Amino acid sequence: MRQLARPDAVAPCADCGEFAGRGYPQCPACEDLVDRYWAADWLNALAGTPSDLISAVLSDDGDTYPWTCLDWALRLSNCAGCGREATTGEIECPYCAIAEEKRWLAGGDMTPNEQLLRQARVVLRAPHRHRASQVAYWRLVLPFLLTGHCFTARQAQRLRSFLIAGRYAELAHSTSYDELASLPDLPWRQNTVTTVGA
């Protein structure tokens, strides 16, 4: 994840026109932009490793390979139960659920930004396994995560409130992290004290 330089700022994708990363994984250029960080670690692990790196990574206890390699091995694997890309099957697939649990148990050393990038990638690769507001949130913020920004839990909560209120298109025009990070609370989310009988 740390081998390649990150973009300095968000910019439109030449293929889909959205901010680069928002079209992930449907847009090939956005997919390449996001996945290049995982692929770089995978290619590094290929040097001098067992011939079946996928099996080696999937059977590892989490100490040998970076977490990005586990994610990449899951991407290259098909689920034994449903046949889809591992962890992306229907929510009822027990094999996908077990593989997803292994992903988060293996963890590894991650910065807060890398943790958020990982979550975004997981949700966007299997949007049918997550609530629409979560998918919209990760799609909205992914370009800013790629530039190294982090959203706090409070900022994420504010953004999700706007998304639940149907304001994705409005937020998608924000060109800076500061714009999105400084959104006010929506009226029904504000912490106000109401005095009864006053």
C-alpha cells in the first residue's frame, strides 16, 4: 500500500468523468487507480514465494504477508460456496461470510487512512452486501481517501445524514476535503436541549 505515491488532489477520471475512484470497480480507470496499491504489494510478494501464492496467503495466520496481499488473494479467488469472487457473494453465503471474517481478523499494520481505504474497497466490490447509504458514503469519499485524507466518525455521520436525506448529487460536486469535512449537522441531528414547559 505504501510503495506507490498517492495523488496530491482529487481530479476527474478521464474515462467516467466522476472524481477518480468514484467509479470503482465498474470504471476500469477508477478500478486501476484504487487497486494499484494492492497489486503493488502482491507483485512484491510474488518474488521468491511459493508457486501458489494465493493458497499461501489464504492459509497464512497474518504474520507473513501484508494485509493488502490477503485482500488481493481474496479478489483472485472464487468462493467455494457460490462461485463468485470470494467475499462478494450474496449475504446468505456462509463461505463468503467466513472469508470476510478472516480478512478482518488478519488485519495487519494499517494507518487510519489505509483502514478507511480498505473498508471503501470492500463495500464497493460487493455493494449488494451493504446498505445503500454506506455504498453512497464510500463512493463519495473514496477520491479523498486516495489523496490521504481521513474522515472522523463524526464527519462520516454528518455525511451519511446528508446522504440519507437524498443529497448525494449536491455533495458529489464538492471539490475539496474541507468542504465535505466541515458540513454542519442537519437539523434533526443537532444536539439541542429542549426544556419541557418553558
